Amino acid sequence: MTLVDSSAPKLVLASASRSRRRLLEAAGLEIECLAAAVDETDVKLALKAENASAVQVAETLAELKARRVSDRLSGGGGSGPFVIGADQMLDCEGQWFDKPVDLQAARRQLLALSGRSHTLETSVCVVRDGGRIWHHNASARLTLRPLSEDFVDRYLSLVGEAALTSVGAYQLEGPGIQLFQQVQGDFFTILGLPLLPLLTFLRANGVVPQ
């Protein structure tokens, strides 16, 4: 059973992210997931060359993903599904971090962030029939405690490849909380989806009952 009205527009998540899908489904939404064909590396490099900020990159990628999927599903005349796009950037003193490609990269990343503060810039947007109808950007500030190499190795041994699914190589909702000294910001924003503003939008548009 879901909380979505059966007559409401269909919801599609333009992502293969299991964590974002879990957040939406846990909130009672019925979601179809379709990964968007976007070369994120090329987009980031191009925007960095234009001196774009991390939040501008997150917003651009979120919209681009949603538009790509929406173009495939557009029904025309305002009848297409609501396509949700989301992206997140990690900015540490001007240096951008991506999802690590393997556990060695995750280890290097965690040691690089050790004892330092960084910002997570998270963006979500909704596109319908190829046009953006809503977006929201949110930030969170996180500080890792000074980490020993032994602790990082133990942590990565415990979580395994789950560390490769987030830009920070950490799982805040699990053992990764032990990496932190301070966390400032919305929990859902940190997990990669500003859920409360998104739900407010969906209620205002009749997708979720008031």
C-alpha cells in the first residue's frame, strides 16, 4: 500500500540509486526507477572550467538527469510522469570529491577528509514533459574527527563496497556515524535527497494527499 493517489501523475526517479529509492518508498511513494544516460565527469569538468560552484553543478546534473528520462517518457499535453532528478556534490575547501571507484580510493578519500570540515550540496528537481517545474537546493556541513589509518581500515572492512555508493565514502545511517565529530544539516539532505521539500511539492500538486 502507498500514500499516492491512484489518479495522480506517475512518479519516476531518474536514478539507479538504491538509497534514494529506499527513502522515497519508505515515505509511502510508488516509484519507478530509470537511470539517466549522463556523463557526469564531462559535465563536471565543463562546469568547473566555467568556475561554477558545487551547488550549481549539483543543480545542473539533477535537472539534466530528470530531463533525459522525461524526454523518453513524455506524453505531451502535460500528461507525462513527474520525473525526479537528484545529485550531490562534496566540496572540501574548494576540492570536489566524487564517489570512490574502489576501496583504496575510499581509504584515500576518508584520510584526506580526516579532521576537516566539508559541505554536501544536494539538489533535487522535478521535470514533466521535458520542462522543469520545481527544484530545491540544500546544504549540510559535516566534520570528520581525526581518523587513524587503523580505524579507516576497520571501517572499510566492515562496510565493504557500500562505501562506494556515496560521495563521502561514508554511511551516516550506519557505522559511518563513528567517522564524525559534528554534523550540521538535514538528515535526508545528507543521504542525497531533500525529502521534506519534495514531499511538500508533491502534496501541493495532488500527488500525495494533504
